[in-house]
Amino acid sequence: MNKRWLRRMDFTLIIAAVAIILMSLVTIGSATHINAASAGGYGFVQRQGVFAVLNIALAVFLMNFDYKMLQRYGTKLYVVNIVLLLAVMLFGHSALGAQRWIQLGPITLQPSEFSKVIMIISLAALLEDKVGKLNSLRDLLPIAAFVGLPFVLVLKQPDLGTSLVFIAIFLGMIFAAGVNLKLLGAIFGAGVLASPVLWHFLKDYQKMRILVFLDPNVDPLGSGYHIIQSEIAIGSGQLFGKGLFEGTQSQLDFLPENHTDFIFAVVGEEMGFIGAAFLLLLYLILLWRGIRIAQDASDTFGMLLAVGVTSMLAFHVLVNIGMTMGIMPVTGIPLPLMSYGVSALTTNIMAIALLLNIYMKKQRLIF
Amino acid sequence: MLHEFELRLKFLSGLIVLVIVLLIARAGYLQVYQGDEYARRSDGNRTRLVPTVASRGTFYDCNGLSIVENRPSFVVSLLPLTAPIQPEVITRLSELLHVPREEIDAKVKAHTGYEPIRIKGDVGADILTVIEEQSALYPGVIIEVQAVRDYLYKAQGAHILGYVSEISETELDERKDEGYRTGDIIGQFGLERIYDKELRGTNGGELVEVDVTGKPVQILGQKDPISGHDFHLTIDWRLQAATEKAVDDQLSLIGAQAAAAVVMNPQTGEVLAIVSRPAFDPNLFVHGISEANWKMINENPNDPLDNKAITGEYPPGSTFKIVTGTAALSEEVVTPNEMILDTGVYWLGEKGNAGGEVLGWLDFTSALSHSDNYYFYEMGYRLGVDRLERYARMFGLGEKTGINLPYESEGLVPSREYKEKYLDDEWYDSETLDAAIGQGFNLVTPLQAAMVMGEIAANGKRFQPYLVHKIVDADGKVLKEFQPKLLSTLDVPDEVIRLVQQGLRDVTKEGTAAGVFGAGFPVDIAGKTGTAENSQGADHGWFVAYGPFANPNIVVAVIVENGGFGSQSAVPIGKRILEAAFGLDGSIPFAEAPGNKRR
């Protein structure tokens, strides 16, 4: 690796991503009580930190390759994706009422996490030669079916959150691919009309989550408990926060899932509005750079990839943080680069590596 | 076409900015705009105020002997914080503690808030070990150490001391403003009730930080409880014990069930002993009385929870002749020396002495000492009911003495007004005769009977009876010292009181109590027997007395319900009380006991 290579890196994006990961390690540490003598110790922070370093190393290594070669593997990756998701259905073990995990030695993998990036790549490959030609339902249906299969497999796990991410990716990418806006509007309209029908296909706990989202006090000790406690945690952080390790909601376990899905509430409680707004600004930089990279991409495939990755990350940020603050229903999707979870971390670092790779290739003409 | 893509990507950028701005705005709303409210809720989540119950004040007798204290008791309680108690845990606990399941269920159902639900107190080490060692089988079950009232002498003095129990819903509603809270212990009877506020002290508390399971993490703040005040009573516990024994022995001897006795110092109003039978053990109430015990007390026809010495109202019988005699001499309807012939049957009403005894010629003192009904019928006839009423009221009858105990009765003074008001009928002369010998529309409490005798002993001075000598705080500082309170003085010539005293003195020498006292009683005693007619059953026996005659410091009133003649039922009790009071039973006499040198 030489200086020229380095000069072609998007440092703004890198700094934002690394800053989020560092904040994540500190917050996971606090949420898992590394300060308390009796509690679990550094296990979670260590694992997350080690995987962050390994993934960054892998990402640096992958910079040697050109993302454009991925286009050729679009179909194969798609098949692998479907096989993986089927494997989860057949061999996966379940936790918390959902079958999402595959045990590989000491590591528990969550294939639906990886499937999001694989989906982006294969969808970008598919859409690449269809840009500007998505004008009718007939044009769109094959693509919808292409996304629909993995979507249904994830929904069946059941993992409503991740399946909704698929829709976000789908919508973001076909929008960038120039889908006819009237057609897009019609799809939205149909979706709204169909929602009462879809309601019947939801599991009871999913219905409950939506009801609780509309009014957490429907079930204050059950599903509503998470939202209420999370809002209390964030709100009680006030402007400057209670201080690291001082968040009573988190430290005394009133806040459930505080190192995974509700990690933003720990930030809000312990670092206050200042910390929460700072983290959100880091995400803004990250996502803003994502769209810039799409704009500057040297080819349509790269542009579609960048839009897909950014759509995925943006949807995660919106739904996860919105959920902790009571403006989105509880869907259980993690906060990118923040939530504890090896599969999600790997997926997100790979996604950002993809953005950087696209960025690197854009200026080839200049040098 | 390219321009179109640029626009779409710019739109996506805008969308992203919008999302982030929306999220920051929401965070600002929660954290800055509503931050205070959420901070309050967060504190409410993590903090619990755990009350530290103040130790209740101690009772001492007049010699500084401790009578009522507090002792630690292990209580098995339920604490449902995050989840309801599982039914199988309740079943297990019910078997372990031998408490019916329904009883536990009822308590759990009635429970609100964070206070533990107390299931059983005074649990032994065997049960504590089981619960501690198998704590996994008893989730939500905790063991608390509670200070409970310890009545060291069980039923002795129960009617003076009273008892305590957990505050009931209705009491809570009535007394919420006075600072009472759910689960508080409150005095229900006797001094415990009257002085509850002084005895209970001020509860302290700990502000404890708890985790989500309710387990305390650290103490954030602490307010120490302030112990209740200690009470030094006028009661002489030794004399109280002797009085109780005298009453009990006599009751079992004659087969009676109910009785009452009061012992006072007539020169001050200090109450030295109060006994009421049947009694109860206040210790039964400290953990909430069991169904069986409550049934036993509540269904006893003689009502153990009644303090008959101040609540019971009885016809005064011949003890009322003290009032009639004082009135007759003061109003000069008779001279001390006028001889009246008891012919057996008085012309009006055709009544005479019980048993038809005819005593012949009598002057005032011999009529009083022999309790001659004929003579006092004549006095009543000469006085008329109005004057009789006036003197009865002068003695303080028909009104509460104001003793510091709850549920005192007023008694009843014979009057035209009463009869007209309640019976809508005019007064007949024959009723005056009944009133003159303490029957008819005439009721007194044993305490009032003692007061009447005490006024004669104290040359007409009527002191308010009181039970508390001083109230002392936990540091030993005297907060209040009670002094004798002169309520009134009999508005009669000294000569009259001397004549009445003379007649009463002869009662134990040659009169109705002479048989019991005999010739050799070493202390000069004045007394008066009485027999209260009882339409419901056997007559009640009365005896009132004071001594030593020259300088009295003891007055006694005794009534034995359904005991028959006072001379046979009540006098033996009175005699034994006087023996104890004057040290004739081998003990230290009251007047010389260390605590009583103060006057």
C-alpha cells in the first residue's frame, strides 16, 4: 500500500465510522457493567473490539480488489444467500421466539445480517443494465420477485425488522435506478391499501409491538416496558447526561437489551443530549458521504451499490434510534456500528469497505 | 438522464438530513424539554423509601419498674416487586408456617405499593433456616426483623396499658392527616391509645437505590428514627399485682366472673391500680390476633376488652348513702343526734332493709355504719330528688372524671329532668327513696365510687384521677410532669364531713364490714359496703374504703358483679388490697416505697 492509495481514501467517512465504533466500545462497556466488580467483566467489549479490528483488517485487505468484479458474481451470490437463509430455517436454533442463528463453533452467526449486503450486491448487478428502463409494472415485477424471495424467507424466521430493511434497500435502489415515480407512487398506494390485509399475517407479538408503539401504556410491564424505560433513560440524561457508568436506568438494569438494540438509550442517558446529538451527527456524516460516493461513482453498478448500502444504514439508524425514543415500533434491528453483535458489525464494516472501494475507484481518471 | 440521477440522489441526501434532524429534534424534546420530568421518573424507578420504624416508648411504674418494652421479632413477609408471587410458593409457605392459604391470598390481594406483606411474626429459628437455606424455593419471601410490643407481665394491668395493632383501613382514613400510614402500629386501647402520638415517636427512613429486581444497591440517604417517649406511671406495679391477685382469688372462691377495682391516692388523684375482670393478654395482638383468640375474647359474655373500672356503670347501692348522708346533714334536714326509729318497713313504698333486718333507734353515724335503709329512706324523703341530685353532682357523679383512659362512662344521677327526657314521665317520691339508697335511676362507675370515697377522705377535695406521672423523651429529658389537679371542693361544713368520716370509720369497727376486718386490723380504716340490685341476676357487691383514717393516702373501690352482698364478696378483696397497700402482707408499704417519697 502506498501513499497514493492512502490519498484516495475518504477520510471523512473513515473518521466518522471509527468514531462511532469507539463510542460503541465505550458504551457497550458501560452497558455491560465493566465497572462493577461482580458483573461480566470485559467479555462483550473484548469480543466486539477484536471483531472490529479483524474486520477493519479484512476491509483494508479487500481494498486490493476492485468492487467491479462483484458484478460478475451477482447471480451466484444470490443463490448462496437463498441457501444460507434456507439453512437457518432448517438447522438454525431459535432464541426469543425467532429462528435466526446458526452456530459455527464458538460463534453464533446471524445469516440475515450478511444477506442484506449480499442482497445489495446481487440487486445492483441485476439493476445495472435496467437503469432508466423501469417504467412499467412488467419491468418491476421480476425485480420485486428477486427481492421478494429472500424477504419472505427472513420474514418467516420471523425477523420483521430485517425483512423491512430489504424493502428499504429495494426502494432506495430502484429509486436511484430511475424507477418511474408514478409507478413508485402506485406501489406505495397499494401498500397502504393492503396494510389491513398484511395485519392478519403478523404474529401476535408483532401486532402487540405495533399497538404498543401507538401507546406504550397498553402493556407497561410487557412490550411497552422497553419503550417506557428507554424513554425514561434518554430523557433523564437531560443536556449533559448522568456521566459514563452513572446511568441508573442502564446500570440498575431497568433498561433491557442495553448493549444491543437499546444502546442508543445508554448514550442518551449517560452522555445526555450533547452525546446523543453528537452520535447522530456522526451518522449524518456517514450517510451523507454514502450518497456523495454514489454521486461520484465511476459506474452505475458502484452508484447502485452505494445507494443500497446507504439506504440500509439509514433505515437501521432511523428505525433503531426512533424505536428507543418512542417514534418507531419495536422491531429489534440493531444500530449500525454501535449495537453489540458480531454478525451485524461484520456486515456494516464490509458495507462501509464497499463504499470506500467505490470512492477509491472514482478518481482513477484524475491520476 | 444524468441530471435526473443527480436530482434523485440529492433527494436521498435531503431525506437523510431530514431523518437525522427529526431524530435530533426528538432527542432534544425528550432530554431538554421534558428532561426534568424523565429525571424524576428515573429517580422514582431506582429509589425506594424504606421506613425505619421508631421504637415505641416504654412504660414504667411509679418506682421505675419497666412494664412494657419492645422486643425483636422475626417476621416472614412477601415482597412482590417485579412479578406476582407464584401460587406454588404460597402453597409451600402456607404449609411451612401453618397459615391457611386463604389468609395469605387475602393479604396478597389487599396489598398495594412496595411495603412487604407480613404473613407471620415471631417465627422460630427452624423455619428461618428452611427459608434461608432453600431460598430458591421461596422467591419473593423475605425475613424482616420487627420491633414488637412486649407486655412483660402479660395480662396484668392490661386495661390500663391497652394494646396495639396494625392500623385498620377505617382508622387510616380518619387519621391520615396525623401522619399515620399503611402498616403503622397504633394504640387501640388504654394508655397505648390515648398517648399513641407520644409513644410512637417519629419514623425514620432510608432512601435506598434498588436495581430492577428491587434488590438494594446502596443507601442514598438516611433519617434516623426518633424513639417514642417513655411514660412513668402513677401505677404501683406491686400494688397492681396484689390487687389483681386479691380479685382473682375472691372470684374463684365465690365463683363469680366479672369484677373491677380501683386504688387511688385521695390527696392527689394518682391512680395506683386498676383491675378489671375478665382480662386479656395484650401480647396476643402484636402480630395481629389469631381468629381463635379473637373469638375467645369477643364471644366472652363478660367482655374482657371492657375496662369495667371506668366503663362499667352500676347502681352504687349503699355506697351512695355517703352522698345522701352528706346532703341530709348539710341541708339540716336532720341533726346528727336526731334519733329515728327503724320500724322495719318504711311507710312509703313498703320497703326496708335487705333480709328484713330491723335496727330500732338510730342516730346519723350508726345509721351510716349499719347502712340502715329505713333511715336513709327518711333522709331521701326529707331532701327530695332535686337536692339529692345537686349533692350527687357536687360529688362529681354523672360526669366523666377525665382520667386519661379512653371509653370512660358518665354514670347517671337521679333527676326529674332525666326521667322526663328519656322516659317521658314525672318523678315519683318512691323513686327518691330508691335513689337515696343508690338504686333506681342511679349509676356510677367504680372509679366514680372511689372518687366519692376519696372526697370524704380528703376533707372534701376532689382531685382529678390520673395515671401518668411524667413523660420523658429518649434522652431522659422530662417533657411533661403531671401535677395533682383539684377539680372542686365539697361545699359543705367541715363538721358534716367529720360526721360522715366518723360513720364510715365505724363500718369496719362495728358496722357492715366489721365482720371481715375484725378487731385487730392494724390500720384505722373507713369503709362502706353496698349491694347493687340487679334485675338481670345476682346482685353486685360493693366496697369502698380509705385509710389510714387520720391521714388517708389510699382509697379503694371494689365491685364484684353478681357477687351478692358487698360485705361478703367485695370487702375481702378490699381488705387484701389495703393490707398490700400498707405493707401488712409482708411487702413494702406503698407509702414507703422508693418512688413515693416525692410527696
